[in-house]
Amino acid sequence: MSTYETAERLLAANRPNLVRGATAVPPWADPPGNPMEIASPDGKHVVFRRDCNLWIRTDGQERPLTTDGDVDHDYGANPDYYMYAAIFTKMGLPHAPPAAVWSPDSTKVLTHRTIQEGLRLKYLLSPDGLRSKRSALPGDEAVQLAEFVVIDVSSGAVVRGDTVPMPMMSPIQMKWAWWAAGAVYYLSAKDGLSLRRLDPATGEVRTVVHETGAGRILPGQHLTLGPAVHVLPSGEVLWYSERDGCGHLYLYSDSGSSQVTSGPWQVKQILRVADGVVHFLAVGLVSDDPYRGTVCRVGLDGSDFTVVTDDGLDHVVFPGDAGFLDTACTTDTPPVHVLRSWDGEVLEEVGRADISGLVETGWSPPERFCVKSADGSTDVYGVLYRPHGFDPRLRYPVVEHTYLNPFVIRVSAAFDAGWHGYAAEALAALGFVVLAVDGRGTPGRDRAFFNASYQDMSAGLDDHVAALRQLAATRPWMDLDRVGICGISGGGFATVRAMLDYPDVYKVGVALSGVHDFRYTDPAITDMYGPYVAALAGLHSNVDAAERLAGKLMLVHGGLDDQVSPDQTYRLAEALIAAGKDFEMLIVPGSDHVFTGYETYVHRRTWDFLIRHLNA
């Protein structure tokens, strides 16, 4: 088997490809159900979107719950930034699932009216014609908004609540709005962070908790897991805060607030709150690796803190009423899946991974490493993949597989390499030493580490360079005269930025779907770095620094990318041409942000470019 065939096998094993023009069931769709409908808890009704309105079906009879929706005021819709139109088309679906959540008693539905009037239009050119998306630019007064709406499904009564900015995706689908204690609660990130209560009968809104401070004030560092905030039936609130320098839980009641957890570690996810006890996933408790997740419990009064999974492994948990499904592993320890009671007792082993087929490809687990950041004192972690057929007597070209996003960890502490890791494993099969690292400014660590990227889009790149040099100092088989870099989205930005800021280190790069000038992208992206300041965004513009390019660069972008519009790559290409710089560019006309259906072609072009210019 050729190295290319091995690399393609590793890609296919990690991420199924969608064939262009074919349909596939999306990963979140339960085959027996309909992903375009949301069933009520009692199973008697479903709600769905139709013609910009929310509809309900009961016993086969359909009727509208709203009638005033239009293209600029669409009920239950995501903003255009997050519509993933090209991806959903490939899946055979008309749009994303509706943003709606039922009340526990199945009598009411919480949704929002998506307001997108007065926004700029961006255009995407496909082989089939011209498409448009509504999009604000950073600093615009007109932005995407969500007006909360509660609908009584029996009477049809509509109660309208607050209108909040919605630059990225629905607050309902982000789990920033939910039912609890007989009311609707939602989070607002305006002027700090607030938890607000919406009375579903009157529409009255009041603030329950409000926190301000310097830097980011968020309900957790891992936004894909939902907020680490919980409203108890009593109306008391478990609140996440980093006010003491680490991410911990605080209990708010009418009589005041008290700290529930404390120590030099972080709460990552609330798993269960019952009987005066909160179970949660923490990071920072394993001395060997602060990114490994540990299940813990503590009383709501802060008493009886207990580590439930005290084995030093990384734990990913799916909670249930009587217990939880626990997947435990490390970077080089395959996962074991067990059912546990909430006191940690193993009830049943569900399964364990068989990696024999993976090993047969020539794969070996990456080395998990810890080095010092560019400041010389902060620990940063990453993984290093040795090439297949590794011989320490040889010298190998190095490729950094990068991603830069303040809310995403590039390197998983688990055996599963994660969404970004699959491409790194394929590069190792092609004969590269592959590096991936999480520098300062990324989640999973204390407040100071996390906030390094506050209003700094390039934060942590100097840590990547420091890691390369420290690793090579004790590994002579790493050839630092042949270093490349590649990445997608935030990794596309980081690829170009690294080549511009460190041309003596990074000689070759492939930047896919990159944001190259934050002044001309969606506020959803700039908001991740804090309040928008045009002058600061300009300091991190790859376009303005294009004349500094010294290495070999290939730019890749999807023509139908509705997350990071292809004008980002066009702007950089124009600046490179004006500066007299040679580069290659690949536009994939029918592709979305992540090249769905085009993965094999785009990866092959990436590999060819790196092999050719790094003499691999």
C-alpha cells in the first residue's frame, strides 16, 4: 500500500466523506425521527419551520403558531452566518433544525424571531448562479438579532420578550436559553454576563445575576458543551465565574452568594444537580496533564468535595438519571466505555476500542508533550506524531497542523484526535513529523492563560515557535530547516500569520478557508476576541502584512463558504499580487467552509504542495 493510500485510509477512518450530489444523514439526526421537527416531551406534538413561520402538528393536523414571519423576520432560524446552506443541501435538508425548545409540561414553546433587516449583503458565486447572505461587518449598527417568543400551543397566545444580539447562532441552539423553575432563563453577554428571567405569561424580564470585569466574562470556556450555569427548582442559581483566577461554581440565592468549588483547577461542565449535590467535569486535577477531564461531586454548600473518577485518565461523560456513560482514555490509551453510578461504581463495561487495524496501517500514538511557552514560565501542551516507518537516524521535515481559536482546543487529551487531528495523522503517514500545540489564549486552563487572546487574534503563535525549538533540541531527527504549516479556518489565518511573523521558521504553508482580515469578516468572529477595536484588528491583518511573505504559500477556499466568505482569500491574494509575491491559489467553486464532498481532492492538493516544497 502506498503512503497516499495509507493517508487516505486514515482520513476515511476518522471522518466519513460526503459524495458531491449525494445525501447523508447528519450526525445529530436520530434515524427514527425527523431532524427538521422537535417533538414535545409528552410526544403529542411536533413543531417545525415553514415559510418563515413556526408550525405545529398534532394528531396529523398542522397549523401555524406564527403568521407574521418573513425573510427578514424568520421564526426559529439561525442567522445567515450559521446557516451552512451548502452543507445542508448536500445532506438533502432544506435548512438547520428549528431553534425551539418545549416547556417541560408540553404546553408552551420557546423560540425566537430572527431579525436580519438592514444588513449588508455578501455574494457567493456558484456554478449554478449567484447566492447571497446577509452579514454585518464589525462595528455596524445593524446586526443580527433574536427576539425571544413564548407561544402557548393551545390558545395560540404569543408573549414577546427581550431582543438580544445574535451574531453567530441561535441562543437556543447554543443552550444559552432554556426552561427552568417554571420560566425561561437566558444569558446575555452585553456589558459583562447576565442571567435573565423571562416570565412566560407576561413577558416581564428581570436580571437574576449580573457579572462584570476585565477581559472575557463567559459562562464557561467550552462553549460547545453549553454554559456551566444551572437554575434549581427553588430559583437558586449555580453560576460559573473566573473571578478568583480559575473557573468555579458559585451559588446565588435571595440571601446572597457563596463559592461552591475552589482550587487551582477549572469546572468544565455541569453534569447533574440533585439532592443538594452537583456532579461536574473538571480539568486541572491530573498532574500529568491538566486537560484531562475528571468527574467530581460536591455539596451545594461547598462540603464533601469528592473525585469520582480518580484514575488519571481523561473522561468524557454522557449523563443520565441513574448514572452516566463514561469513556476513559488518554492520548496513547485506547478508550474503554463503562456505565457508572453517580458514586463512581462501575455497573457494566459497554465496550473497548480495538486498534489492531489502526496499528496495521503503520500508525503509532502521538507523543504527548509539555514545554515552556515563549515567556519561559508557562506550561503549554501538544502532541508530536512520528512518521510511519520512523528511523531516528534520519532527519524528517516537520509540519505544524495548526488551529487558532479562543474557544477551541486544537489538541485533545483523549485517544480520539478530534475533528482537526485526523489530518495530522494522515500527514504522518506521508513521512512528516507532525506537531500540534495549544498555546496561550486557548481554553481549558486558568483565566490568565485563557485571556491571553483577549483582543489579540495572533495570541499563542510565539508559543508554537517556542515548542518547535524546544522539541527539536532533544530530537535531532526534526529538521527545522524544513518546517511547514497548514490549517483550516482559524488555522488558515494562523498559517499565513505564522509565515509572516516567523519567516525564518515556517518556510511552506497551506491556508484553507482562512480569515485574513478581521475588519471585513462577521462580528461572530471578532466577538470571540472581545469588544471590536478596528485599530487592533488591523494589527493582525494578514492583508496589510502581505509584503512580508517569504515562503511558499498556497491559499485554498470554498466558493460557497458562508462562514468565512471567499472574499477573505481574495483580499489577501490581491495584496500579495500588489506586493509582487508568488503564491498558489485553489478555489473550489461548489464547496462550503470545510470542503464537504471535496475532502479527498483538497487533502491531496495540500499534501502535494507540502511534499514538493519540503522535499519530503
